[in-house]
Amino acid sequence: MERAGRYLGDDFAYVSDSKAKSLKTNQIAAGDLVVTQRGTLGQVSIAPEIGPAHYVVSQSQMGIHVTSANRLFVYYLLKSPAFDEFLDGAAIQTGVPHINLGLLRQWRVKAPSRFEQDAIAGLLGALDDKIELSQRMAQTLEAMALALFKNWFIDFEPVRRKADGRNLGLPHHVETFFPAALSEEGLPAGWGLQTVGEMFEVSGGNTPSTTEPDNWNGSHQWATPKDLSSLTSPVLLQTERQISEAGLARSTSGLLPKGSLLLSSRAPIGYMAFATRPVAINQGFAGLVRKKVSTVYAWAWCAAHMEMIRGNAGGSTFPEISKSVLRNLPMLRPSDAVLTAFETTSEPLVSRMITAVEEAATLADLRDALLPRLISGELHIRDAENAVAAA
């Protein structure tokens, strides 16, 4: 239900006016809070105020209209450990765990004054604003890098412009790197194809025995596709599990270097992220490591050719692109000069994207540390403001 920020995402399903009237008891207003009441309990979001005036929630959700408190404070209250503790004790365990409006109405909490509510909501809200700004910046930089790749290596726009005598819109020294014609094969003159394996090292991984405790809880990152499933940008900062020296010795991937591209090769195919620190991988990944070409090129190429990658998958239980098949897929090989120009332009974009993701993560850690202490009254707002200023 939740997206990266505080508000419900915009991929809504729509119902007719007559259907909405028949679901009148399920309607909430823009700005109301939405809480899941069954299955994954306790997810909280706000119905966007920029959009429809009213929303219809499903039978798995509850709407909360806040009247006598700071609405954003109530949102953070519902995100706090206090609400988790309430859910643990109140949830009905028969069948799918669930609660209902009656149980929610019985929850009693000690509320601070309205002045304190406003101050807490303002501080935590400002942190969330900064987090969302950093996330949007990362997504913008990602889109810019992918658009550059598409322009140069999918649409061949500089080559077409040069052939037509048009302005390429590039620095003069970069313009000279591009040919002025396409070959009979439809590629820029002088460019060719090489296999993925010729341009990048492609590694597979495995899972060290989970029944041997000495393999785990060490200092080395160990990634699975699950670690990438909730990323809003293709940047892996932290893995859920870490392996030990013993586990690393039993890992077929070893430690892939910082900057490697992780591509999930099954269940599902297509999650991607740059490793921001050395990482071992499980069998659900292909790890692409630089030979002579930047992994930024590999990432953008995979994003542009994901349907081809999936189309070459095999497997009877679930689709999987094997490392041997991936290594043999044909990849465009521009001239060295053009590749260098692409790296010079795209790598700073990806570097700034990674920095923005790291900033968002740091701010989220700070918010998550402050939230329960502010809600419980353990931390005074002035001290929290000082902590934010220091960060």
C-alpha cells in the first residue's frame, strides 16, 4: 500500500459514480489516513490531497479521519512501535490476522499537547520532505543516464543528426567521435557487436549452508533478489544478511567489487542495482563486473534490452536466464572513444544518484531513530531539533 513517501501511490483503480455510491461506507476524503487491517497489518499512508476529492478503500483497509489532533502527528503515531505493540496484542489470529474499526477505536494512547504534536509533526515531516526530495533527485538522475544511453545507443540520434548535417548538440570534440552514417546492418559505421561475456565478467553466486552458523552474521554483505525488490533506485546500500569469512570461502561469487552491477536472473528476472560496497551474491543473481567498459553501460543496456534478456530465459518451474546464456547475448560495441565519452558523461550522473540515495537513507535512519522517542515523550523536541541540525 505504501510508496516511498507518506502518500498513497498514483496507480489507482477507478470506479464509476454509481459504484462509489454503493460503497459509500468505504469512502474516505483526500487527506485521510489509510491503515491496512488484514494480512500485512499496520501499513499506513495518507490519501493524496492533490487528486480526487474522495477515495474508496478496500475491505482490507480502514480510513481514519482526524478531527481533534494534528493529522501528520497521528500518521507518525501509527508508524511508531506503540502502534505495533497494539497490533500484536489486539489482532484477531483466526484465519488471516486482522483487526477492525471496533478494536482500533479502543486503542488508548497518551497524547501530547497540540503544540507538541505540531512541533513533532513539523520536525518529522521536514525530514520526510528532505528524504522524498533526495529520492526524486535520484530518480531524475537515473532517468537522465538512461535517456543518454537511449539517445546514443538505441536511437543513434547523434549519428542520424550528423548524417543529415544537423547540430548534434554535443561538445565539438565529442561530435568527432560519432560516425556520419549507418551500415547496411543498421549500426553506426565502424561499430559492431560483442557478447556480454566479452565486455564484462559475469559471475554467479550461491547460498552457503544455512544450517552451519559459522557461515553467517559476519562482516561481508551477501545479496539476494529480495534485497533489491523494494529499492526505488538501482542502488544497493545494505543487505539483509551478512556472511562470515567461512561463508565467503564457500561462496562461488567471492566478493564482487564496489560498482558491480547485480542483475536478478530468476524469480523475477530484471531487478538491478549497483553494489556500493564489496558483496557476495546468491544463485538468483548474475553479477557483471567491469573489464574495459563501465558497468553503467551494462546497466543501461540491460534496462533497454530487458525483454530480450527475459525472452532468452529457460526453466520449467520459473523463468531463469542462465549465466552462460547471458554471457553469449550480443551487445552493441561502440568505438572506444564514444564509450569513453559516455562514461565521462554518465558516471557522474550515477555517482550523484548514489549520493542522493545515501543521503535519503541517512535521513531515514535519523527519522526512524527520533520517531519512537518523540512519540513516547522520551525525547524533547528541542533536543531532537539539535540532533537534526547536527546531522
